[in-house]
Amino acid sequence: MRPLFSWVLFKEQLKRFWAISILFFIVLLFTVIFPIYNQSQFGIGYFTILLSMRNPFIAVMEVLVPLITAAAVFSYGFQNKAVTDMYAYPFRREQVLVTNSLAGLTLFTLPILVICLILLIPLTSPDVNTYMNLASFNSAIIFSAPVELFHHMFAAGDVVNTPLIVAELFARLFICFTFYYTLFILASTLAGNMVVFLIMCLGLPFVPIGLVGLSQLAAQYYSFGYSLTINQHWIMQFLVNFNPVLLYRNFHVYVANYPDMPFPTVPGAASSLWMVNVLPPILCYIVISAAFFAVSVYCTRKRRAERAGDSVVFKPVKNALIFLTALLGMMVAGFAGLRIFHNIWVMYISSAAGFVLFYFIAHMIAERSFDVLSKAAKLWKFGAVAVIAYGLVLLVTKTDIFGFSRYVPDQSSVEGVYVNNQDSNLTNPLSDSALADNTLCTDEATIAAGISNQKKIIDSTD
């Protein structure tokens, strides 16, 4: 049995693309190391921002660096001659995929490792006065959840960046970068040219956000009593599991609850970062990354070399992407029509127009040609699927099969009632002003009045 790794190919890929590592390392120096060690007063604050994954440059590089790496290492898959030459070598396809994947992984892991080693240069915790100055500098971000980031209370002068803390930072960065890297490897096995590869890489991370957003909007418009504003914390907590750039939301901000002392702790708090609510999304990233790579191996086995240069090398995937693009156009056009004209029939007409327009745009990209009128024969099939799907949504929501809209809880099971200003929430339900307009009332009289009003509204709609 031939091995899955080729040292010769691995060294060749590192020689070709070593510049990616150098450039990434230079960027990390200017965005991570210099701000921490060049600011004697605020260095510890920048270090805390880094630990809590709030550094904006890290968030951008989590996606950008794996994208550049995957595009470089797997660029041979987008040209017929390059694919033929690569498969002419005495390597199995799986061996080529695994070796190239490890080469790309090495390219962006080495700079992260070196930066983490530099971060072992001691940083000492400030005294009480310096702590207060730092808190006024950027209180809600710099000292976000020291309990989750640090394992015990530090006295003034203690070293903060211990090997354990830096090792956990390296593990988080490695896992988050690898998540997007495996996703982009999967895109490289599905795409047949660089343009479609880039479109897939930019679009795939937003699929969970789009699906959740669509379900939440449907619930808000068709289910009485559902509030997107009130449920936003659950929504974001769910999305964190599928997008590492949102991981910072799992580090709590409880600065106001801490006494005025350096890096205070809370009795009974978790003693390790991996024991708090950062662990579930980290485990999700690991499982999803493994699934992405396993699918990539399968696609590599089934991919035909002669399909290099096509938009998408697998016809079922190509049709699915065309349908999703048309569906996206339908939702965007329908939502725009409803918001502008506030008329349900305008929404239906604009949705149909958006579906047809984006269907042909998707075919233009897939076929790399403007001559796509011949593809109109399949339009009715895609349209029928969309209409049936929308009909099922209406059936479930309008007839209230699951009883969501007519459900009224018992007063004994209600802890509070939110009172909100609908005028501000309609504009942007997730804005700070909309959240500020929500007031939680916990007295029994208000709860009883809220339940009574909900029953009256439901009865009036029958």
C-alpha cells in the first residue's frame, strides 16, 4: 500500500510558496507583536484583546490567509495541463491531496507558532492604578472576562502570558485557521476554475448565516409573538459553531461586576479556558474540519481530470449551486419588493423576477458564456421546486401545524415579559437602539396583562 504522504512533493510545495509564510509572519509582527510590546502601558490590554479573539486583523487573516494558501497550493486543479502533469507523477490522487494539504497547513502554521513563541516574552500584570487607567482606555474589550482568559488572579508584577495561556492561544488560532482552510480545500475539489473557486470560498462561509437568517425572518413574519431582537443571543450563539470569526462572542464581558483590582476572579469560576463556553464551538470546528477534509478526499477520488477548466466539475453540485443562486435572487428581490411597496403581490412578482434573473446569471457564470437562453428549458423545474418549498412554508405557518403561533404559556412558567418599541425594531431589530427599547418586566401584573393581550390577539385572528 502506497503511503498518503510524499516528502518530495511536500518540500517542492514549500519551496514554491514560502513567500506566503514570510508575508503572513510580517503582518503578524505589525498587528500582534508590535502593539503588545511597543506600548508599555497598554500592552497587556492588547494581549487580552488577542486572547479573546477580538483582534480585527486576526479575524480577517483567519479567512484571507487560508484562502490565499489554498488558492496557491491547489491552483493546479484549474488547468488541464497542470492536472495532467500532476497526475503523471507516481503519486495517487489521495497522496497528492494529503501532501498538498499538509504543505499549505505548514505555510500558515509556522508563522503562528513563531509569533506564539515570541509572546512568551514576559508581560507583567499592572498595579491597581494602571488597571483602572486601562479600564478607562477600553474597558469593555481589554478586560473582557479575565476569568475565561486567565486561570487565577494575578498580583501586580506577576507574569500574565504563561506557557499554558500562550499554548491555548496557539491551539485556538490553529483550529480556527484550519477550519477555513479545509473548507477552501473542499471548494478547490469542486471548482474547475479559479473564478468559481473564489466565488465558492467567499460564499460558503455565509451559508449558515443565510439559512438561519431565512428561518428567523420566516418565524418573525409568520409566527405571532416571535421576536428576532429577543432571540438574537441564541441566534449568534448557534452561528458561532459554524464561523470561527465569531468566536469572540463566547468570551463574556462582566467588567462591571469585578472589584477594582488587577485580573480579579470569581469564586467557583472555571479554572481553565477549555472548561468554559469556548469549548463547544472549538469541538464543532474540529469535527466540521474533519468532515470537510473527508468529503474533499472523496471528491478527489471521483473527480475527472478532463473536467479541469469547467466551472464546477460535478454536475449535481453545479445544478445545486445554480438553484441556490436563483433562490438567493428570489429572496433578495422579494424582500426588497415587500419593504419598498409593502404589498404581498409585489413581493411575489419581484420574487419571480429575481429567481429568473439570478438563474440566468448563475448559468452565465457556470457556462462562461452569455448564450444561456437554451438553458431556459430547465427553468420550470427549478421554479417548481422553489414554489413547492414556499408552499410548504406557507402551509406550516398559516395553518400553524405545530402550534407555534397559537401557543400561550401558563403564567406560572413565565419569568418575564418583554415590552419593546416596534417602530425602532422594524428598521433594524439587531441594532443597539432596538435592544435598548426592550424592557423586561417581571412583576406578576404585567405578565398577566401580556398573556391576556396575546390571547386576545390570537382570538381576533381566527
